[in-house]
Amino acid sequence: MKCNKTKPINDHLLRSWIRCRRKAWLEIYGDKQKKLWTAHSTLQLNHQIDCFHNLSQKSYGIGIKACEEGKNIVYGIRLKFPLINNRIIKGNLPIVKKTSGKSIWGNFSYQPVLARQGKKVTREHRLILSMTGLLINNLQKYQAQKGLILHKENEIIKVEKIRLTNNMNTELLESLLNLEKDIESKTPPPITSNRKKCTICSWRKDCDAIAIKEGYLSEVSGIGAKRVLLLNKIGINNIEELAQIKHYKLKEKLDKFGTQHGNISSQLILQSQSQSTNKAINLNPKKELNNLKKAKGLLIYDIESDPDIKHDFLHGFIRLPNNIYKEKNLNKIKYSPLLNLEKHTENFLWKRIKRKLNQHKGLPILHYGETEPISLIKLGLRQGASSHEIDAIKKRFIDIHLLIRECWCLPVRNYGLKSIAEFIGFEWEQSNTDGARALLWWRQWKESRRLNNIYSKNLNSIFKYNRDDCIATLMIAKWLIDQE
Ligand code: SF4
């Protein structure tokens, strides 16, 4: 592998590096054919366009010429400047906003602006703002005092002012130096131990394969970045070593860091044993699943949401008309997608859901994880459901995720619906789909609906995806009772 001493660092590379050092390295040297498409970058870009669009004013322009003309908003400035060690730093400033000050163009200056998703301002936002701040300072020969961060809250664009401090600039320069070291190395930095980050990363296929092959501790469900460090401290460096240690020894060692670590030592050992031998371990052989086995039929329920505006836009149900043992042909199972086009139309949605639940009164409602019951109960309460009604619905829920966790230790990296369904051999009809992709489809469909009468076909894709989520939940329930 040839190291790259000339590659300019840009905001995209810095962003990647802040998320994961390895990701930045792979962006330069990785085999691009191994990269997966993910919906996250498109969602992020669309969100940015929405936020910036909101900031737009009549007086705007593009590039440095617009700064010279003193436009209020300037888009698309591309800059190059050697911020560290004569290495060129390239900055793509999607938007800057005019403010007071004294720049080379007159009695005004520009401040950097960025859009963020997520609940709070993170290190990534601060450093990117600092970088764009330094680049614009260099151009206008005036120090921007503040940067703006835009984000959406319940469809309203909020603006936060962030002071651009010397501390931020120092942290940025240190980061750029470390990033430079990483990309000059011939070998990639290690796989991050915080594997949650990997779920939305386009390099995950490649990294997952390496982590599994080399028995990384972060592969074990229940072991995050902090626990990897603790285990390393007590001399456990891979899954094999964890699978072989005696429970009392591990507990004794982990207790020193807090009983919360010691208390899950047997769970960690069992999980690593299951993953290293690729075998399922039954934790609770006596558990009876009578409510599943004896039910005359079942409703299976799954929601799709837009988390940015806290909007559950699709409540999908499938109904199994017979006892789970009798159902042979899944293609004939009826799927009912209940759409909630706008947040303020949930009154109508609640009536439809209530009608569906009442039509099949005696049937348990299967779901995977806690999101569905929490959302449905909240919806009912907002719509004035009585406590009697709410209690009756609560009694019908059966959480298949909870049952799996109670009864089985499985050779999977996490206990999410996708991982467990994959373990039992279920495949989604549409490949490489996830909640983010469904959200992207939804937003695109809504946009097509707003713009004209020719709706995109995305709604069908969302229904297929949601239906498959319901069927996956059902198949896991079936697998659970088949193991008895
Ligand atoms: S998959 Fe994970 S380890 Fe690999 S580059 Fe992405 S975030 Fe880093």
C-alpha cells in the first residue's frame, strides 16, 4: 500500500475521521467496490438543503464574487489553504452568512453555517465549524466570531449561534495533525470498538468480515467500546479468550470496575461461547410460550417513523387468521398498511387502528421491541382513550424481542430484528433495505406528492419493507415455539 502525502484534507475527510479513524483511511485507499450504498448520506444532504433553503434571502449569490458584492447569503465557496504542515486543506463552504465586521470587501464579514441532524451539537459539528471558520477568516482577513448551526425541530428550523473559540481551533489543528498521521500510514487504523457507529457506515461489510475473522471483542453483543477496554485491562483480548474464562474469575475481575460489569460476566461468557461456536444456547428451557402456541390467530404490528419530526407515518399490521401451527402459506397473509399522512391527522388514524384491534379482539399483538407499544399507547392517550381501553390493549402485546432475550443466547452480533431474522434464515424481499431507506423513500414520496400528481413508486417499496418486518417478527415467533 502506497501512502499518500499529497492528498489534500477536506471537510468530508475530516468528518469521516471524526466518526472513525479507519473510515478516513478507507476513503482514500479502500477498494471502492466494497463500499455499500447507505441512505444516511442522502438523508443528510436532503436535510441540509431543507435547512439552507429556509435561511435563504433575496440577496444571495454564488462563490467569492458574491462575497465581493456583499450578498447576504453566499453559496458554494471552494477554498484551499495550508492550515497545517504546508498540507493543503480544502474547504467546501456550502453556505456563509453576512454579518457585521470589517473584511477586505468592506464593513461586513461572513460567518460559517452548517446544518446538523441529531439531538445535540457534537464534536464533529464544532470541529467542522471551526475549520470552515478558519478558512473564511483567511479569505476575508477578518476573524469570524460566531458560526451558525441549523437544525429542524418539529418541522421548524432553529438557529444556534456557536462562539468560535481558540480552544476549538487548537482542537481542530490537533485533529488535523492526527488525521494527517493516519492517512500517511501504510496500514489502516484499527476497527472502532464502538461498533454502533458501523451500522450506518458504508465500509461495514469489509470491517465486519475482518472483525469476525479476528475475533474482535466488540463483535460480542453487550460489549461496547468501554467494556472492550476493561476486558483488555484484565488480559482478555478476543472472543476465544472470553469464551474460555471461568465465570467466577471474570466476575471477580470485572467487579473491581463496578458491580454493573461483574453482574453480566456470565452473560458475556455465554454470548461469546455462542458466537465462537456458532451455536444457539437455550437459557430458559422451561419457559412455556402458551400465549403464542394457543392463540387462535395473531396480529403482527410494525411502525415506520420519521424521527426528525417524531412522526409515525405507517402502522403496518398482518393478521394470521389461524393458530400459528396451522398457517402454511405466508403469501396469503393479509397485510394492512395504515398510513398517517400528516401528524395532525392522527385522530382519523386512531379510529382506524381501534377498528382493526376491535375487529380481532381476542388476538394477541406481536411486535419486536418496545417502540410499537409505547407509540400506540401514547397515540391512544393523545386521542382520549380510556384507561380501561389502554389496559386492554397493553394486555394483548407480546414482545418477541423480549422473549428471544429471555430464552436464547444466539450467535449474532446484536438482537435487532434484522440480525435475528437473518439467523433463522429469513430474507427481506428487497435487498439492502433498512429503516433509513424506508424513511428516504417516504420523504421522496411525500415530495413527489407535493409537486405533482405523479406519485413515485416508493410507497409500494415502503409497504413491502414494512410487511416483511411484520413477517420476520412472525417467523421469529414461530422459530421460538418450534425449538420447544
Ligand atoms: S465500518 Fe466501522 S470500523 Fe469500519 S470504517 Fe466504518 S465505522 Fe470504521
